[in-house]
Amino acid sequence: MNKLLPLVALSILLAGCQTTPKPVAAPAPATPMAAVDPFWPSDGVFQAKGETSGWSGFRAKNVERRTLFAQRAAQDQGGIVFVGDSITEGWNTLEQDFAGLPLKVVNRGIGGDTTPNLLYRLQADVLDLHPRALVVLIGTNDLGQHTSPADIADNLRVLHARIRTAYPQIPIAWCLVMPRKGEDTYPERIHELNALVMKLVASDPAVTVCDTFTPLALPDGTSKAEDFNPDHLHLNPAGYAVWRSVLYPLLSGWNLGAK
């Protein structure tokens, strides 16, 4: 037997032991939610009563709309700001419907929005625009999340206080929650919430309640089919015409001459 063979085998074995192992890449750290969605509390906690929308598409819609709002912030200064949920967002003819006013109108509605998220975004999306006037419609999605009318009204009280701290005298058209289907006690809860809204703003002479319930409701408190989409929640063009018919006289009566 060749006496060199064991030595050769040992050399090969030692050489293999000295081979530098290939580095193993560490798993990429998870991207923080705040980096993905800058329009949401980092801990997911809203300082308000009730919940944000249970609609699965709300987070994406919120990012989409608030990104657009940030891009338009400079050009949307000093107008009449409409703030609310999908009923406001969906007013696609808003600018032409109010073209006769001396000020531009600004749409800050987000589909699915509730009062907790509106409070969270109020400063950036509304107050930082230095509005000359406001149109507010919010609350139906809170009812959809089964937040009580009393808790919704508490959030609205905070909303009103923050607006008045920033702008003590600008006029506000506060729109009543519109009717919807008769299921899930909506007529009773909408009636209760609207009564609380009217009580909330009664002491503020610069707030005008815009009755966006009565002309859109049937005697039983449900929504008129001719003014709503088949879901009986979102307005169709006829419904927006009704809203304009009750709102335009209020806004034109404010005499907000362009500065």
C-alpha cells in the first residue's frame, strides 16, 4: 500500500475544514407600519370614542386620499372646505355646483371615514388649509360601527372645540346625518344623533344646521329611493341636487367676499 495515501487524505480533510463558510444573509427587518402608512397612529390608537371603519379597504382609501390632500395643500388654501366621508368624497360635481360662490370649494371627504379618524386628520387636512368656512357631514359610518349616538356626539364636541380654537369665527354649515335603510335601527339612531348635533351647535351663532335629513327621508325615516344608489346610503345625482338645494342658500348668504 502506498504510504502517502493517508497523508494525502488528511491534507484534503484539513483543507476542507479551513474553507471559509459562505455568509448567510440576515432576514430583512420588518418595515414599521408608520413607514408604510404615515397617516395612521404608530400604535394604532385613536384618542376618541368608537372605532375607525370596519371596511377592509379603508386603510388604502385613507392613504390614497390623504396623499392627494397633502399634494394639493398649497393650492387648496383659503377656501370653503367640505369635510366628511364617502358622501362628501363622492360629490364629483362639487366645484361646478358651487361655481357661483366667491371662494373655491375644497373636498376633504374620505370614503368610510368615522369621527375618530376625522379628529386625527383634522389639523393637516382641514385646519392647516386656513379655511374661510366649513361644511361638515360625518357620523353615518360611526353608526355603522355601532358607536352610540352619545359617543359620536362627544367626538363631535371635540371636533367643534378644535375648530373654534383655531378659527373662532368662521361660519360652519353642519349637515345632519342623512337617512339610510331601515335595517339595524338606523332611523332611530340617526334621529337621536341628529338631535344631539343640533343641541351641540345651538350655542354657536356661527354654526348653521343644514337639514340634509328631512328632504331625503321618507315618513318612516328611511332614505328615498329616487335620491340614493341601490345601497340606500350613497347619494345619486338627484340626491346631490337635493343637498345643493338646501346648502347653496346658506353658503351664498355668508357673503364671503374673496380676499
